[in-house]
Amino acid sequence: MRRTWRHDGPMNREQRRAQRKQRTAPTTSVPEGTTPFATALRHYQAGDLDEAERLCRRILAHDPHGADSLNLLGVVVARRTGRHDLAAAMIRQAITIDATAASYHSNLGNLLMEQGRLDEAAACYRTAIALQPHFSESHNNLGNVLKAQRRLDEAATCYRAALAFRPDFPDARYNLGVASLTRGNLAAGWKDYEWRWRTPDLIDACRGFAQPQWRGDAAMGRTLLIHAEQDFGDTLQFCRYAPLAAVRGLKVILEMQPPLVRLLHSLPGIDRVLARGEFLPDFDLHCPMLSLPLALETTLATIPGTTPYLRADVAEVVAWWARLAVLPARGPRVGLVWAGSARAHAPTLAAVDRRRSLAPDRLASLVDLPGLHFLSLQKGGPEKPADFVMTDFMEGWRTLSPRRR
């Protein structure tokens, strides 16, 4: 889900009261002039978090009651360190100084949501909306809390409220799409999901091909480039749609993340599978992989469900069974993975990883269980403690369909 942060420029209480009275959304522009806070904000918006933090701390050293600087510093600290407790304390201090700033309450809600404190986060968003009824970011963020609580109808209402005040708000449109998909409304969901390309996390990843995007129209005999767009899991889940395009008479080329190329050669009906970065042959149409369900007008009844749709090489399977057979006979074998890709370059995605990953030492109570043999399936990320008794075959693996060594 996409949540949004707000960092308004310096504004006194009378200005904020006038702003609420006019029922306008608070400005998102960088404050005019060259004030220290304006400079810090520019560095934050440019992604230079170190300099933004340094400037905020310098401002606060001279003026400990600078509420805008406390608010911005809290957001910067959360993004740089993941210390949501420390960041929340800074923003709470800003609220103590000026409780009328809707953006402070919304940002505090974001931090509480990252900590899983959903009811408290919702209360912060509702306070922000009460202070600023047209605050589309807080309507969007409240929708995220309700979606996390599986209150999907209420979440959709919040996203629509955000869009009523800001029709071109990509995060809210994207989130509404995800909520619709979760509710089983695939037609509306996949259409809104196309707004992902306008969100901050993916806007720079949009491919600028001269060829048109395939929308499911008849194209018998034409060459279609289907390209992976997000992470391994998305590719492994949605590659099953590629053969459906081939069945419609298109010549299909897949462009994948390099570690998946060998595995995806097992998909039926595909003409070529290329690694991202390889030279692309001529093609007539292209389609991002997660846009295929929209192009194919997928319904709940037509989701491709044939399994397995990917297969490992038979000779490799035999070789790896032989390798596992020589391990000590300690009972069932259990593979463990404890961390995903940190994706520090994208704060929203990094926050997702913090929720799905754990420190390997938290597995200590498992690895000592009698009668089990544990194998590490972790590639990259934090190393397991040296005293963990665990077979590790991952060294040297470069693909998800490893060659025998």
C-alpha cells in the first residue's frame, strides 16, 4: 500500500486557521526564500537525507521549538534508521508545540502504522482530517489502516474521498485498485492498478518504449515483449499469464530478472526468454507483466490455475536429491529464509521488508528442536549466527534454477 507524508513550509497559527477556514489543502510546495528550513526541505525532497537531518538538527539547536523542523526531522530519522519510536517522539513534540498542524498528526499516524499500532494510527489520521477536511493524503492513509484491518468497504470509501479532493492522486487510485482486487472486483481493480506507474516508487521504472502497450487487442502473428517490472515474487506469480498471450497467436518474448531466466524457460509457448539488460530483438508491442490480467480481461473464473506452470530441469532434480540423500538422517528437512530484499532505495518498499523480515537469531528456538535437519535457503541479507547448526547450500547460487556443481 502507498502511504503519503506531508512536510508543509513554516506557517504560523493564524495562517493555519485561515487555511482551514478556506477549506483548502495545505501547500506542498517548498517554502519560498532561502530559510534554513526551506533548505533542509529541499535536501529531503532531493533524497539527501543526511544533509536534511544535519540542517534540521542545526535549526533545532538554535530554536528547540521549531515545530516544522521537528516534524521533518522525525520523518527523516524514520526513513534513515527505521527508528519509528524516536521519530514518533520528535513528531509528538512538534504536536505539543502546534496541535493545529494536520500534517504532523498524519505523519505520526504513518509511524504508528509502521509499528502495527493501527487503531492509534487511525485516530491520528482522523484528527488530521478534522483539522483539514480536504487533506487527501490523510484520507488515503486512513484507507490504508482500514485495508490492513480488512475493512475493505470503508477503506475504499476513504480512497474515494481522497480522489474527490484530488482526482489525479496516484497513490489513492493505486490503493483503491488494490482494495478492489482484494474484494474480487478485478475489472475495476486492474484498471486502477495501472496508476502504479505514477506513484513515487515506480514512476522512474516505467519503460519508455516507442512501441504501444498491448491492451488485449487482436494481434495475430505480431511480436509481444512482456517485461518483468517489480520483484521476484511478482514475476513468479504473474508469468503464468504469458502463455495465454501466446495462445492468442502472438509471438512472445519475455524479459526477466537474470536469476529467473533459466527457470522461466520452462513456460510453454514462449519464443524467447531474455535477461534484463540483454539486447532486445525487434518487437511490435510490449506489456508490463502485471498489466497482463487487465489486457486479458481476467475474471475470478479465468485466473490461470494450471499447476505446476514452472518446472525444474529433471536432471538437476535428480542430482539435488542425491546431494540431499547424503545429509545426516536427522528426520524431516526444513528450509529457512528469514529476510527479503531490504530495498533501501525505496522507503515504502523498505517498510514492507521490515514487516516481512526478521533477525536470524530469533530462529534460535527452532534450530535446537530435536529430530529436524535445517537448511538455509537465505540468499543475501543478515547472516545466521555462527553457532546455528544449519546446512547451507546457497553459496555460489546465482539463479533460482541452479546448475549442478
